[in-house]
Amino acid sequence: MHPPLPAPDFDAATAYPEIGVLRAALAAGDWPAVRRLWDRLDWAGRSHLAVAVGAIARPAETAHLINVLRAALAADPGDPAAGPMLGSHLISAGWRVRGASRARYVSERQFREFHEHLRRAEAVLIEATARDPENVAAWQMRVTSARGLELGAEEAQRRYDRLARTDPHHLNAQTSLLQMLCPKWSRGPWDRVHTFARERMLAAPEGAHNAVLVVDGHLEHWLDLPGGEDGEYLMSQPVRDEIYAAAYRSVWHPAFRRTFGWVYVLNMFAGVFTMVGDHRAAAGLFAALGPLATESPWDYLGGNPGETFVTRRAAAIAGAGVPA
């Protein structure tokens, strides 16, 4: 009898120890330590640090966090880390008020508080990008705030294009813009979403994480379809071909690296392979992940992401005939 598989671990610090270092430095109010960490990372790593700050949600921690970030900005208004981190915190706090539901299910009070948080974030981030137009992390947050404030796809695209002049393959920003291009946010056509995903995949080097955008776009499209059509969509040959081509260019490519973002990429591909019934492909990705999990795509595939991860992992392993 095989031992039970490990429970899914959604803590980003397990995969990326730098996030644990960041949390400890912020808790201690040690801004020089935060800056040392920030300065030695590339923009992908810095972006993940900023997102990790947004994920800090306990009231006792957030009050201290805001004090640390505002003190850093007061000491140096041009600090390259404090602006994106504070902006990320404000955006995430606003999104927690709004929730993940479609707009018709969000109350007027929720929208009001959501937009208040985002306007405060905008003020911080506009200042950050004015002082340093090359601050990719700040521009990434501005792509996200443009979506929440419903400033339109063209404005979000403008912000992304400015970011891409510095970092043309910044996946977190591309993921945020892809969301904005979806009809649920922009009322634009699905062709624009899929074209953007394919172009960014092909523009990035082989083995890069960016091919996951193709999966992201197809999952969003699948989710938007009425029941009865959604199952046929992912099983259609053109969509399957694109998903497999994306896998060969990223997670199955010898140049793929476990750098910041790799856990999300493997989770997305594992999820979509369970949906198209390729148990062997999914089982291989689950084996590479071990317990490491991300909310996406499991929050789209079931009520509880952890339970969905466990259920689909077990089905993939059983279907592939792989010993647990």
C-alpha cells in the first residue's frame, strides 16, 4: 500500500524562499533587508515580491505593513520597491472587498470600496512610474488597476506597452492584460485574447513560461461558454493542438527553468490536461510539482481549490497507471 500523497501547499514561500525572507524582513520593519533582496532579483522576481505583499491580508499584519511601506516612501519618495509593494497591497485589499464574482453579483458598496482602494493605489503607482519610468513592477500593478477601474482595454494596453519596452516577456503583466482583453472585462472578441497569447508565446524564447498564456486564454474562453458547449470546446482539435504546442514550447521543453512563476505554469498545464483527459501528461506534471499548488486553475474547476487539486491529481495518477 502506497503512502498518502502530500496535501497541496499553496504557500508561495515554499517554492520561492525569497518570499519568506521578504515576509520576515517586513515583519521586523527591516527595510534595508527588503531592499537588498529586491535589488538582487530580476523583474520577474521583484514582481513576485510585490504580489506576495498583496497577499498579506491579516489585519494585525496589514497595519504594520502599511506603516513600514509608507515610512520607506517618506524616507525616499523614489524608492523603487516601496511604491509597487504599497500599490499591490492596496489593489489586493480592494479585490478582496470586491470578491471574484462577475460584476452583476457585486454590490454597490463593494464596488465603491473596491474603487476607493484602487484609486489610492493609482496615486502611489503613478508617482512611482513618474519617478522611474522603467519600474516594471509599478507598471504591472497599473495594468491591473486599469482593469479594476474599468479604464478600458486600450489604456491597459498602453500601460503594458510601456512596461514591455523595459521587459518584453514579463509574464505577470501579460497575464493581467490577457484578463483585461477577455469579454467579461473589455467586451472585446475572443480572437484578440488568443492572438495576444500566441504572439507573446512565440515572441518569448523557447522554454520560457509565457506559453502558459495560451492555456490561460482557452480556460477563460471555456469558462465563458454556456453548459453543453464548454466540454466540446477544449476537446476540439484546434484547441488541443494549441495546448500541446504550448506545452512543447514550455513545460516539456529542455530549456524550461524553475524560476519565479514555474509553479503556476505547471499547475495550469496539469489542470488543462486533466480536462482534456490526458492522464499521463497531467500525472507527469503533478509528479514534478509534488505538493506545490496555486489557486489557478483549481478555483475555476471546483468550489475548493485544495480539494480539486487532490481529486484531479488522484484521477490523473490512477488514469495513467502511475504508482502513487
